[in-house]
Amino acid sequence: KGLSVGDWVLVQYTITKQDKCYVGSITGHGETAAWAVHFLKLKSRSTFSFIDSFSASQGNDDVDDADIVSRLPSPRVHRGIYKFEFDFSDFVVE
């Protein structure tokens, strides 16, 4: 996938038998997996806009390449709201 620190990614977790995806930015190399990722919180499902409101303990995780389903384009940020030129319709995004 050719990922690097600073890339925006869509990460998939299987939670209670359902795949859910989260948007995040690679912040470094993980301690327990390949990448350390800081996640954004979904603000609006209709516009797929995101905000950076998770605490450090909630919003960070180490993920492997296999958990990353797509690299995202850089977001447009306006007043703390992140929007991506990406079609999220095939994914259950949280």
C-alpha cells in the first residue's frame, strides 16, 4: 500500500460480527502493530464530515496493514470539520 506517516486512512474493525470503519491519520510506527493511528469522530453521516474530538486514550490505536482498507486523500478542513473527497457509501463508517 506504500503507506507513510501523515497519510489519512480508512481502518476496518470487526465489532460484534459487523465490520465498522474509522477515519484516521498515521502518526508513527506502532508499538504493537505496524502503524500508530489517531482517529477522527464522525460528525455527520449524511455529509461524511468528521471532527477531532476523541481523547488521546480513545482516539489512538495501533493497526496492521491488513486493517487498513484504503488510503484517503488529504481532507479539506474548515472550522475544525474534516471532509474527504472519497466515496464512503460502501463502508459502515463510525
